[in-house]
Amino acid sequence: MRGQGILILAAVFAAFVILGILYESFIHPITIISGLPSAGIGAILTLMLFGMELSVIAMIGIVMLVGIVKKNAIMMVDFAIERRSVGISAEHAIREAALLRFRPIMMTTFAAIFGTLPIAIGAGAGAELRQPLGVAVVGGLMVSQLLTLFITPVIYIYLDRIDRRLKRRLDPTFVEPADVKPKRVAAAE
């Protein structure tokens, strides 16, 4: 158990480095990783609620959560970055991303929850060993899903402002693109 904290920090750091390379930015990976604490807190609270220990198997579930929760934020942030590239403001871009990516985010989250629910219920031989993994994943996903849909857009807007200020300060020739009014978007599109 001593090395488990280092394992989670290494997983988060590896995710940050890969996202930094992917987006060629230090700001957007922070936005994406901002939802991870809610997943960890949700997993630990759910384990406490059911009277389970934070075992090695539960820690494996929390490491799994890093990838699953990160995917939700990537869907929103990637779409918003794409919309920003055509000149839409950060507020409009992340709002559009939240509306249009809501269904895929919910579908993949529910698939992960219902996929690990049999492990969390824990029926069958040796279920007590695997049960903390399922409980941690289900609880972490439920809490993070509720919070990520609200946290990620807010953090994206604030960090986008910081990113723009840094670009203006580091490159005096940087010109902010004019805000283009997006067409009205429906979530079903």
C-alpha cells in the first residue's frame, strides 16, 4: 500500500505528459485532469459507505478511473478546442461541446458503470476479492459524472483566459481572433 500513492501520481503524470504532447499545451491537460479528484473522492466515499477497505484491488479500480474520467473531459475539451479554432469564444465553444457531447459522454459512462456493476454486487466464488474494484469504479464514476459536467466547462473557460494572456505576453504579435457567433445548436445534432 505504500507505493500505491506513487502509482496513482505516476498514472496522472503520464496522462498529463501524453495530453500535453497531444494538445501541444500545458493548459488543456490541466483542464482535462481537473475531473480526476472528484472520481477519487467518489471512489473512497463509496468504499467507506459500504465498509470496505482501500485495498490493492480498490486502488486498481481507482487507476482505472483515471482513464475513464479523463475520456469524458477529453470529449468536451477536444470539441471546444476545435470550435475555438474557427473563431468562436471559449464560452460558446465549451457550451456547444457540453451540449453536443453530453449523449456520448453519458453512453460511455453508463456502459462502464453497468459493466462493473456485476463486480460491485459481488456474486459468485471469490467475489469478496473483486468487489472493492467494482464498488470503487461505480462510485467514482457516479460522483465524477455529476461533477465533471459542471467543473470541466468552468475550468476550461478560466484556463483559456490564462492561456490567451500568456500567448499575448509571450508573443506580442499574437492577434486574438474575432468572436464568431455560432449558429444555434441543438443537443440532437
